[in-house]
Amino acid sequence: MSFLFHKKTKKIVNAVWGVVAVLIIIGMVVFFAPGIIPGVY
């Protein structure tokens, strides 16, 4: 598991987590507040 502690791998993991977090936030906004984005529902 030592490859997890390389700097390049850390940057990739942080980028992946950032994308996942953004997708979850967008999904929650669309799910809980459908009125914000017209035309979805």
C-alpha cells in the first residue's frame, strides 16, 4: 500500500475525491430542490 503515499498518487486521489464530492452535491441539489433547474422534472 506504499504507493498511496506518493505525492502524485495523493494528487490524483484528491482530484478524484473532489470530482466525487461535486457530483454528490449536484445530485443532492437536483434531488432535493428540483425547482432550481427548470425542465428536469
